[in-house]
Amino acid sequence: MEQQNEGGDIVSELVKIKGVDTTLTLTCAGMLKWHDGQRLRCLTVEKEVLGFSTVGSQVFVKTVVETPGLCCVGGGDKGLTRKTFVFEPLSEGSLQLWSRKLGQYIDSLGRPKKLLIFVNPFGGRKSATKIFAADVKPLLDDANILYTMQETKHQLHAKEITYKMDLSMYDGIVCVSGDGILVEVINGLLEREDWDSAIRMPLGVVPAGTGNGMAKSLLDLVGYPCTALYAVLAVIRGHKRSLDVATILQGETRFYCVLMLAWGLVADIDIESEKYRWMGSARMEFYALQRIFHLRTYNGRIYFVPAPGFEAFGDELSGHTVECAKGICARGQNQEGMINIQQHGYRDSNIDLQSLNWRTIEGPFISVWLHNVPWGSEDTMAAPDAKFADGYLDLIIMKTCSKLPLLALMAEMNNGEGIHFRTWFTNC
């Protein structure tokens, strides 16, 4: 009974389904198959099975399936429905075999077994606690995943916890929030003495805030809508993707960025609209109108290293010299002073800044926007060509622009139309 049959199936035996004897098969490809008397039914364990439990002589398989049901072939509504598939092995030995084999197959998928979950009850429309109870907890329970739920009490609370916590207790950290708690967690991990191993901790995000740019970017990449259900499923399935981290130095403060960095118009909208947080994500659009009709400009100069293929952007720094010592690089600018460039990296960066091809763009600017992922929020796709782990940030610069074209431009960012460059530079 422990051996695979000649067809290569993991296990295939007679069971009762809805009181009828039928053959149930778990294939090596991870399919559960059976006949219901009329047609073949099947479930893909990796995609559709969350977990299972045994009660008495029955096995309860918890699933999430596309509506309308458990059919191998068919279209119909692509919405997802939680369902429980029940079967009853015909002997105690068969019950133990099914429990063992099904459990071993699910374990082989590399799914997490215990999670730390941060819930931000203050983010967005303050709906994260409800989202956890309605969408996150039921699915984790179905998947037999243990978890510790921690509501954040104040700003930087998640950072404080991840900085001190025993990482060996968990297989991953999940943020039921907007993007802010995820950023706190990453900064907490990278400030640890063991940052090089801590940053390997898998992180997940369930959209429950104002922007939700990271969740949108991750789910949109694989064609899924930005909902809590799809985000939790990605966590349960153990799906992972590498992500670049940028090191930012502002005065004496060092922090780490994974989503975006803004200066000018976009930063004003984000920061100054906080007083309208009760509006949820609509606060961004509402305050954007106010800021565009009372437009500001910012004087400054950007120094950057262009990505391959974008070396023509900006102006050359001709006649300059670069000297580096103890991680600090300074580039002379003739009689105009010195430009300090901090050698960043977590602690042991081996990037030789003085050998790079630095270029410059001078203001005034309306907005400067650096993007690590395509979506800045659920409805703002500012950098459609941004990649998660290519080593580059997408730079979006707005210089001179009248109000009506700027309104149209901001509207186009809702779907990324017209923005297709690693470095995007506009005078409109």
C-alpha cells in the first residue's frame, strides 16, 4: 500500500464521496482526481488545496476554487470560492495513508507553517482588523498555518518588533496594511546585526491601507486583482519574488526604501493629505487637485548613474574629479563647491562609486519620483517598466508643465499610458 502504482500515482484507492464508492487518486503531478458518476472531477493541490483535516473516518479538504466548481475544464466566472471537499477512506489503514501522503505532498510545496502577522488598525479607512478577521484568518486556518497576530500600536511599532524578534520562530512576516508597515519591517530587519540573514525572511503584504502599491505591483504582475483574498493565497502558496532595496541618507538619518521615493508634487500630495486620511485612497486624488491648481516648483540638482541604454539622459559632469575615503565620495565641481556622495549599502557594499558614470539634471522641478516597482498605489501606475530585482530605480521627472496638461498626465498614470522609459523626463 506504501508503493506507487504502475501509473506513477502517489496513491489511488476506493473511497466514499457523498455515500458513493469511487476511486480517488493523488497523482505525482499533484492532482486529486475522481469520478462523480457523470464526469471526471479534479483539484490541483498547489493552486486550489489550502489544507486538510481528519474528523473521525472522514478527510475534509479545504479548497479555494474558481466559480462555478471543481471541474478540470470549463470557463465561467473567475471569482474564487472557498469550498470543502469531503471523502471517506474505506479502512483505518487507508485513512492513515491518505493523511500521510497528502500531508507530505503539501509539505513538499514549501509553504510556510508559522507566520508573524502585523495588522495596522489605523491605516487607510481603518479596515485592516476587519480584513484580517474576514479574509486572512479563515484562509490561514484552512491551510493549517499557525500565526501570531500583532496589532501595531504606534508609528514604527512594527520596526521595533522586527528589530528585536527571534526570527527562528517564524517562516515569514505578513503585513495587513498599506505600504508603510512593510517599509517599517524591512528597516527593522536591515538595522539588525544579523541583517544579512534577516533579510532572507520572506515578507508578505495584504492590501488594507491607502496606497497598497506593493501589493498591487506583485498581484498585477501575475494577472491577479489587488484583493486581500489573492494576496493571502500568494502567502499560503509560498510564492516568492526577489526585491531590490535602496539605501537612503537624509542628513544623518539612514533608512531603506522598497517602493518609491518622492520629492516635490507627489511628496506634497502624500504628506499633506494626511489630514484627509478618513477619505481612504480618495484623499490622494482630492488633494492632488488642490496641489495642481496651486502648483509649486522646487530648485535643486539631481546626480544619477544612468541604467544601460539611458546614458544620454542629463548632462555630463565634465572636468570633475572623484575621491573616495572611508566610504565617502566627493566629486569636485570646479569653483562651485563639492558634492558629497555617501557610500551606501547595508554595511558592506562593494560598489565603487568613483568609477561610475555620473550625470546631472538641474531644476527647477515640479516633481521628482523614484520607483522600484510599477505601481505607486492601486490606481497609479507611474513606472510600468520597473522591475522588482534588476538593480535599477525608475526616475520620473516633471519640470515645467501647465495645469491642464499636468492633470491629464496624472490621469494617464492610472494605467501607465505614455510612460515607458527607465528615465522619464517631461516638459508639458
